[in-house]
Amino acid sequence: MVSGAQVRGARAMLRLTVSELAERSSVAPNTVVRVVAEKPVNTGTLSAFQQVLEAAGVIFMPENGEGPGVRLRKAASPANSNGKD
């Protein structure tokens, strides 16, 4: 399950406001604030955030001894990248 810190980092990387993440996740904005502040929320809420953020291009990395992480998926390269039409 993702952590509040991961949600906070993912939201920052995507430049999503609290309101934007709340709307996309179908939750109240104060629920986003609770999550990023590491306050208790139900697992369904965390799952909704994870699904929305992954769909937007975030990869959540599990704990590996250094702590959990988050990064952006590599952008897809253009279909015709050789400069010719």
C-alpha cells in the first residue's frame, strides 16, 4: 500500500493540486490533506490515490531497505523519431 509521503511526492511530481487529486480520486480535498499528513485513512482511499496517480504516469517503488519511493514513468518516444515523414 502506498504511503502519505509517496502520495505527496507523486502529487508534486505531477504538479497536481490538492483539489485536482481529490476530484480525480472522488474524495474530499481534506482527505488528500489527511493522507499526505500521514493521518489514518481507509485502504480504499489509498488504493484510489494509487490508481489515479499510476494512470497519470507515476511508478510507486516498494520498500527496499532505503524506504519506499516514487518516480515518473519514462515518456513514450514519438512513433517517428528519425525526423523524416
